[in-house]
Amino acid sequence: MLSDKDKPDERQFVSLRKGSVIRTVNLPEVRGKRCLETLGWLVPIAEDGEINLLHPFTQFQINLPHVTTFKDYHMINKMKSMNKNMSFICKAVLSSRPEESKHYVLAVLYGGSGNLAFWRVGDKSWTDVEVTIVEFHDISFHEGLFYGVMGWGMVFAFDIWGPHPTRPWIVLDVPDMYRHIGPYKQLFIVESAGVVLMVIRDALLSNFCDDDHFVPDNTNRSRVDYQTRRFQVFEAALGEKGKWVEKTSLGDNALFLGDNASVSVDASRFPGIKANCIYYTDTYWEFDKRGVNHTGQADFKVFEAVLSKKGWVEITSLGDYALFLGDNASVSVDASRFPGIKANCVYYTDKYWEF
């Protein structure tokens, strides 16, 4: 979904299959709002805390409980870094499309510290999932259950339609190889080709002890450059508790990771998407413990799995294509078909973070 600053109510939708704009829609419902996306539905969040589900083509809306109905809203909103309603929800994931089932559920991460809550049709407020330590990094839906991965790699499941929907249980423990991952990491969980995958992004941080290494003339220690060092992908053996198998290839699939629901696509169906690759957007990394107030430069890359080398290699060119990255669904387009779009470029929307 692309916007035009000269037409603030207009949105253009790009087809990955056709590599071109397939529809232009007037969507005043999203003007001035932050939009998340899940299963083709938008989740617009207004500055006043109003939330709804919106189908961008039919413009059918489903009202959701106000942001103030989250259990810990008032406590979290007192924090300096979380004083904006539009940034209160970090990620939203539907169990199924509302047009296909009357029994769909929307699960969300909120509050900036990995709180997990859900909404069912008819609920007047958000319901928290009860865990002792809250640090969920990502959520996914697979075969009737929601799965959430915590910061240290442990995976919980919870059954919205079961007798205890707010009580999750551990289905997978920390992978054995997790101990080799660096301290600056982010975890994603995604269904791909019928299995659950956990993806670990490992970042490399510049040396804080040598200011000259990353700041000219030692004038500013508020910015630190970092980059993605590697990805590791693990497949969950859900039938064997605590079992993970590291994968070195995604086969014909590609993963899209970022603020929106993590997704896997069959690259053979989408011209411009390369199989066996991970497309991702940069994320917020906090270095408070190192005495630094701000994060580093934006990091946008594509990694390709190389089976023979059992690892990942960085791609240094997008060829004739351009990527559009941001809060909405990430897309790749054939630049030769769009005058004004430059090939081998990444177009992205900046993200506002207050420290």
C-alpha cells in the first residue's frame, strides 16, 4: 500500500504477482493514522486511541475496543517512550479472515515490552494472556493455536477457544544453538509450508570504547552504527517438546519480517521475489545499558540462504527491482514499469521513536 503526499486520502495497492499497481482506493479512514496489516486487513490506530479492522477494498469496518481498555494501559502510558496511542500496539495477527469465518480472533503485542492480548468478536475490552514474565517478540497462528516467542527463544501456545484461553503453556524450549547468538537480537515466529519457524536476527554493534571508530571527532556519542550479522532459522518439531531443527534453506519460499505479521510466500507465484530469501525491515534496538540514548543508522538488507555453505549471504544488488518497506506490508516492484521509481533502491518510511 503506497500513499501520495499530494493526495492524502488516496492509497495505491501493488500486486507482487503482476509487479504493478492494481487498484487505487480513496481511504479517508486511514488518514493520519498508523496502519498495521494482517491477512489483507488493515488495523488503523488513531492518535485518540480509536482502533478498528478495515478491509481496504470493500472499506468494511469492524470496531475494536479502545486502546484504554488494555489492562495495563494507564501504567504503560506513563512511560516516557510510550506516550503515543498510535504506537501502543506493536503487532496484530488475525486467526482467520473475518469474511471467511465468524469465529476469528485478533491477537496483538502491545506496550513496547511484549505484552500479549487478544480480542474476540463481541468483546468490549482486550484480554491479556497471563504470563509471569512478559517479553513476547512475535506471534503467529497455526492450526488452531496462537504461538508467541519470547526474547530468549522459548515458545508458548494458547488456545483462544479452549477452557483456559488466557493461560499459555510452553511448547518449545530454547534451541541448543541459541547460546551462540549475540546479545543484540530479535526473534520472529512464522508459519511456512505447514510448519512453524523461528527466525533469529543477530545484530553486530560497534565498539563503544573507541569513539573514533564510529563518531567523527568524538563529537557525538548519541548514535551508534550497527548491522545485521546473520539470520538463523529453526523449524519446530511440535510433536517433540523442546525440539528445534536448524534449517539452512527455505526452499521455494521467502520470508517477510518486520512490524506487520510475519509471512511466508511461495516465491514462484510472485515475480520479483527471490526464493530462499529473507526480506526484513530495520527495528528498534535500545542500548541504555551501554550509556547511549539513540539507535544507529537504518539497516535494510536482503539475505539469501545458501544450502551448500549452510549459512546466509548478503545480497548487494536488487537488480531491476525496488523495495518499499515500512509499517505496511513490504513489497517489491519492477522499477522499469513505474516511471519515477529507481531500480536497485529501497524506499522506506521513517519510524518515530521517542527517548
